[in-house]
Amino acid sequence: MDVKYDLNSYVRVLKLASTPSWQEFSQISKIAGAGIFLVGLLGFTIFAVMSFLPGGV
């Protein structure tokens, strides 16, 4: 492991990184929220179907 090389790489990435604008942050938040909602809805749907089937949960 070349620690100096690794640290230089990390510093270079941090220098290139920037804080997203409010518009970018809002869009990413909406997409992530929609994904979380869809996964939860899918889990609830599977749970509901399994509850109505004989021998389900």
C-alpha cells in the first residue's frame, strides 16, 4: 500500500467534489424518496398477498 499515493488521490477527488445546487439536491431527494416508496409498496403488496393466501403469515 502506498499511503502517500492514496492520500493524494483522496485529496484530488475532494478538490473536484462540489456541493450540489438546491435544484440538484431536490431532484436527487425526489428520486431517492420515490425509490424508497416503491420498495416499501412492493414489500407491503407481497405481505398483503401472503396474508390472504392459505397458510400465509
